[in-house]
Amino acid sequence: MHRVTTERRGRVLVIRMDRPDKRNAVDAAMTAELDAALNTLEDDPELWCGVLTGGPDMFCAGTDLKGGPGTPTERGGNYGVVKRRRSTPLVAAVDGIALGGGFEIVLSCDLVVAGRSARFGLPEVSRGVIANCGALFRAQRPLPLNIAKQMLLTGQPLSATRAHELGLVSEVVDDGTALEGALVLAEQICRNSPFAVGETLKAVEQVVGATDEAGWAATAEALSAILASADRREGVQAFLEKREPQWVGR
């Protein structure tokens, strides 16, 4: 059964994460399928914009903690998404939750449309782990630093309305209509020169992403410490057992 489906709407490719029974948590199969879909978006000259959605009820709950997200892909990195260099715009259509790696996927997109009840969060610290797919350095780009730190350190989510006020979300729409709202933006993009749009996006990313290498290095250093910790083992086990973790602080 496919974890990701695609649909062409003129020059727009709609990419849908489709694992609702697991809240669209990313496993190895979904990583491979997301990578393939985004490769198509970037390689097909007839596609001028992409929309990434999880459907009308949820976006993505992040990594599948039981099976893991699989190996990072050559072109896309983690989830097949977060280290990808793109010249084709990608709009996130978010209804419901975008948590952990799901929010980090959102941060990898260029524009965000969200339903009014959507929530964005980075709950990793509540499970004894860290955000390791870009949020440690990307969350502070669209958000004020203190808000990014609040999300990273408390694990508490941000509402769509607040995210819009702060500049993370481009448009807030009625629940269940994020895809339609994202398609409006995608169609506006597609009215323009694809070459001009691509060069614009590459120039912006060259500046904004200039510190990515340092960000990934800092993330890897923190992750190395976390992977060897007792708190990581306890946090994941407590999550799987649906109980409160007993932290030891190391």
C-alpha cells in the first residue's frame, strides 16, 4: 500500500502523505515515496509548483518511533525532504497536526497554508530526544528567536492563528480547506515565468541557507550526545508504553 500519492493539477503537483492510521508518521517506505515524488516535481519541466499535504484531517506526526524513518535519501536527506535543494516552489497545506518531524517538513517548504485548528509543535524534548531534521536552526527563521526557543524547550504547540501572526503561516483558512488554499497560491505562482521563479527561489535559498552547514553540524553534535543518553531510552520507552517518563538527567 502506498504511503504517498500524487496528483497533477495542471502545472501543480499535489503530493499527499497517506498513512492516516499512523497520523502520517514517516517510516522508511514513506521516506522513499516522498523522495520519489519530490524528484518528479524537480525534474519534470511541465511542473512549476508543488503542494505537500497530509489530507483534510492531519499533516504529519513526525517520525514513526517504532520503525524509524529509514535512511536519508541522496537528494532529499531526512524524510526525502529536509536537505533537498529545490528550484521549484513547494507549498505546505496543513490541516490538523504538524508535530516533530512533521513540523520540520513544513519548515522545509516555501509557503504554508493552514486550517484554523492546525497546530505546529516540536515535542521531542518531552520524549528525551531532540529535533534533528532542521528545526534547531530553521525554526528561528520564520519565527522570533524567543518563540522558536519556547517551542523547542517546552514542546508545547503553536496554533495556526498565532503562527500566522508571527509570520510562519502565509494564509489561515477554514478547517479542511488547506489544500484548496494552497492550490490558490500555487496557481498564482504558476502564472509567472518558471525560470524567473526558479532563479528567485535559488537566490533566496543561497542567502537564507548559507548557515545550513553549521546548523547540521551543531545538530549532529547534539544528536550524538542524545543517542547515548539514558533519558532518550526512557523517553521513547515511556512514549511507546503510554506513561509518564522518569528522567535521570543524563
